[in-house]
Amino acid sequence: MTAEASGSVVRRILLGSQLRRLRESRGITREAAGYSIRASESKISRLELGRVSFKARDVEDLLTLYGVTDGAERESLLGLVREANAAGWWHSYGDVLPGWFQTYIGLEGAASLIRIYEVQFIHGLLQTEAYAHAVVQRGMPGAGSAEIDRRVALRLERQKVLVSENAPVFHAVLDEAALRRPYGDRDVMRGQLEHLIEISQRPNVQLQVMPFSFGGHAGESGAFTLLRFPESDLQDIVYLEQLTSALYLDKEEEVKQYSRAMERLQADCPDPDKTRDLLRGLLQLS
């Protein structure tokens, strides 16, 4: 994944966020903004969330509506339009990649810190090829072998972010259920456990497991991802994946609640060394 491709998603979200702040500072509704560019209120919402590409003409019209007349400020924002519309490597997987997930892949590649809690299965960035194949096959029983292979290839391509030159810090908390729920045969699960032990020793990866023995914990709402970026203008984002769509939360109070949940999970889990001991124990039992 190139920095340019991932950066285009970040710039799209930055631009959307700045347009939202300008609109709100002028007391202009989304409906009125949409009318000014011959679009719906929902399109303004998608633009402000960075979910869709920008047209320079639309941004120019919105800046005029918001009273932005300074030439340098307008050019700075219009420059973001050009940079934000650059296509990422993942567009070549458009045949198997839903639109709502494309944004996430770009953000994942641009993040400096990724924190995740996962309960159903091993997180995609930590899966072996065989395990990923079993997960995709189980989740899409009607898919042909070619489609399954494409989806697995996409997942493996994503994983390169953890070993790239500018790899993010990756903090993962896996519920013990994710380790004990079998995907594939015994050899697949053994290979997956061995991979977790190996990758957890990378300097940028911190892996912890929430054991059954702890009982109820801060991850009661289910799986979530927290993304932080090197750009100071970009808020942390919470990513919540659903069956047919996803939520991207960036409001400060919402992000803080998930950050607190992650901090409690990390504090309540065995530390990474003890987690590796737990993984080795499961490996002996498999």
C-alpha cells in the first residue's frame, strides 16, 4: 500500500471535516448546502464524512456559500480536492470490495496507531492465508472459488501495512473466543496460533487476549477499531463494522468512550508476554 493512496483517503476526510466546520460556523443547514450544488442533503453528509469523491466545482460553490473568499484559503482546499481523488491500490479489487469498506482500507493504511478489539475471529491483519480462506468461505457459502481467492488476496495485501517502512503501532485485544472458535481444520488453527506468537514479537505489535476467566469486561458492546493519524487536523476515528455497512464515528465524546473501553481492556488483560504463554498453551492442546 503506498502512502499516496492511503493519504488520498485521509485528505478526503480532512476536506470533508473542514467543509463541515465551515458550514456549521455559518449556521447553514445541509439541505441549503445541498441546494447550492444541485444535490441532496444526504450527499452533503457523505461529502463531509469523506465517503465520496469531490468535484472541484462543488467545492468552489460551497466555499462561496460559506463566505470563503480568501484566494490562498480557497486554493489550499481545492488542492485537497485534487489529492483526495487519487485512486488507491484497493480499487483494483472493486469486484469484491464494498464501497463502505474502501474508506476503511485507506484509513487503515494511513493510521499511525491502530487499536482493535475482536471477539468473533482473529482480526484480518493477523490472519494466515489458510485461516482467512476458511473465514471467507464460511461467511460466503455461495461464493465461487475465484471470488474467495480474490477476497483472501485482498486481505493478505492489507497485511503488508504491518511490515511496511512506516508501519503503524498495532494494539490488538482478542477475546479468547476468537482463539477457540475453529475456522478450518486442526492444522489451520495450529498454523494460526503459531503465526500469532510470531507476529506478536514484532516491535510495532502488541497482542493481548481477554481470557474467559476474567468474566464480564469493557468489550461488552462487541468488536471495534480505533484509528489515530499523524495529521494533527484529523480526529481519531472509531470504525464499527456491520453485516452490510459500517459506522465511522469521529465525535470527540464517542471516541473518548471507545478509547476508555480499550484502555480498560488492555489493563484487564494479561500482558503480551503472558498472552504468548497462553497461546503456547493452546497450541499444545490443539
